[in-house]
Amino acid sequence: MRYAPAAAALSLALALSASVGVASAREPAPRAVALLADGDAALRAGDAQGAVDAFEAALAVDPGYTPTLLRLAAAARASDLQGKAIRYYREALTREPGNVDALAGEGAALAEKGALAKAREKLAAVEKACGAKAPCVAAETLSAAIARGPIIRIQTAEAVLPAAQPAQSN
């Protein structure tokens, strides 16, 4: 009899933790859905900054919806801000450690930055997470990003022109 209250509390804790693990993905707030659609449209149109603005507003409306972070990371990668994208992917992985899209996205951003060894580690984690699924799109996408290698930014002399020549004194 002495152990009954402790056993009841322990069984309640186990039941609650088990139900949280089986919970399905939740839907975002309706206003966030509209903002995410606006951001997706802006990203498709090539307006990365407009997409970031819409996604950040969606994150403010519904901060607990993890797919918003993945979209922010995609917009950051479109703006050639791989470091910022990696930060968003890692935050998504903190919330959902087994998120295959976040793992693959982080790996692709690492490959674009030139960290190919770390990107290959992410590829192994993605392949492990996919398991026996024959067509693992995330693994194929990451493998292609690794094969492309780092993004090389070429800057020409014409791109950086001085504003004005300083006056010569005699």
C-alpha cells in the first residue's frame, strides 16, 4: 500500500509521455497558413527577401510550427546566406530531432558552404533516418548538393567600382 501513490504517479507520467510521442503533427494557425502561402509565392517568384518577411511574420504568429523554420532556411539559402540557413535547420532539429527535411537541408547548406565532410555525415544520418524506403528524396537531393560542391562566388572588378575619385592636390 505504501507504494501505490508512487506507482500511480509513475504510470501517469509514462502514459503522458507515451501519448506525446504518438501525437500527430499539428496544423498551423490560419493566419500563419496565409503568410506561409505568401512566402512560398514570393520564393517561387525569386523574391527571397519578400519570402523571408512573410515567413518571419508567420513565425511570429505561430512560433511553435516547425515547418516555418524550414521555409525560412530555404529563403536564406536562396539569398546565399547558408550560415543563417544552417541556424534555422538546427533550430528545427532541436524541436524535432528526427526531421529528415531539416537534416537534408542542413547538409545541403553545409555542402554549399564547402563543408563537404560534414555534409556527408548529414547524408549518412538522412539515409539512416529514411531506412528501407527505396526512393528517399531527401537523400537524393542532399547527394546531388554534395556532388555540386560549394557555391563559388565570382566577383569582377566592374562589380566594385569606387563611388568617386578623390581630388588631387597640387
